[in-house]
Amino acid sequence: MTNTGIPSDVIRESEVWSSKFFHQDLQKKAKVLNVPSPNPQRGWSFKGAESTSRLGKLDLDDRAFLTDEKEHFDVRPLNDKAYPNKWNEDDLPGLQEFTTNFYDHCQTLCLQIMAAIEVSLGLASGSLQERYFGLITLLFQDTQGGLQYEDRGKEGTFLNLMRETEDEVAVNISNTFQRWSNDFFPAGVHQVWLPPLTEKQQAQKDYVLAERQSTVFFFKASWETPVGALPDFVTAGRSSRYEDITALNYHKQMTGVSVKNALEAPA
């Protein structure tokens, strides 16, 4: 998606702040450490803190040894007092202010997308936004490449998604949206693979890949919201396929799986 209303200079600045945070030494990042647990992530998660391969369709035991080679910094709703955000303003003054503004930009875009989905489904205006807050993911990737999405027509086949313009945003259907729509909207499956290699890299036996960064905005359901199938998607011929648990309990179920084999935090 392009022409989203999020200025290109704001997207560029998010990349700058991301680089500033992750290039800090371990001691500074550890000040806002997110200890692996089923609770919503807040702060810095180190490499090996998660094993998202366990969330796939393959046998969990066979893939339990695969931990994620990524680190991330998580900020959630700014008014969430149950799971407050963690900031290191002493080391990175201005990060909180920028992140708060960027959050507002992404929130506005998601509400606009939700309004368009309501129109396309013939639902009353605000029916998804007011009752069921959440559904989609915005992904701002850098120019390194490596992001791939599964071809819905060919399960197991992944296609490269390269950023072509500065303001381009990838929009993904979330697992929660799949649940609410009773599988009418299946969640997008993606992976990060090797970016396209240069001719020089292809000719070399050993080479070093450039680091890649991305900024992701999860348009989440509020914690108390039920995430079973919505009545609009349940019919006589299509019964509800999901239990009606809260968004928080569902989040903890999924996160609990991904951190089951977390490594120790680096010293």
C-alpha cells in the first residue's frame, strides 16, 4: 500500500531510531529487557528469546530447536497500565516522543483500512472498529529484501516482497482477523529468507549479508475483547470454528508457545 498519509520522512526517521536503539551496547538495551514469558512483550527481546517456528503447521518437537535470529523492541498501547511500556530516555532521549507520534500515524491508517473493510463487507460503519478493535499488521521494511509471503494458491511456495517506494507499507491479515471472520479471511503466512544476492556474493563461497531492519505495527484487539467468530460470519452452513476466549488469553497462548525454548539473556 502506498499514499497512506504517513509521510516518507516519518518512515525514514523510524529507521533511524531503530538503528540507534539496536546499535547500543548490550548493557544499555538490557535496561529495558523483556523477560520471555507468555505476557505481552514490552521492551527489548534478545536473539534467541523466541522460536516462532513453533507457531507453524510443522511438528513442534521437530522444530523446537529453531530460535529466532532477530532482536526486537516492543511498544504497545500507550494507555496500557497492566503492561506498561519500557523506555530508556537517559540513553536515547526523544525515542519515546517519536514512537508515540509514529504510533498515532499507524493507528489512524489502520482505522481507515478497517473502515474500507466494513464497506467492502456491507457492514455498518464502525461495527468492526468499535466492537472489535484489531485485525491487521502494518510492516515497514528496509530495502535489503528477504521478506516473503506465501502464495495462497500454492501452499508452501513463497514470493519475494521488495519495497519499491519509500512510503510503501505491507498490510497483513492477522490470526485474530482469521478467527473473527471464521476463516473467511485467512491470516497471511510470511517468512524472512536470504535477500537477493549480488553477482559478487553469488561468485563467493563466503559472504556477509547486510543487516536488515523493519518496523511492525500490530493493530491489536483490546485485552478484554472476545476473539471467537463474529455473528456476521457464522451461518447455518458455517458454524463457529473458534472458541470465544479473550484477546489477552489468546495472546498469552501464542506467546507462550513462541518463548517455550527461549535462550538465556546475553550477559
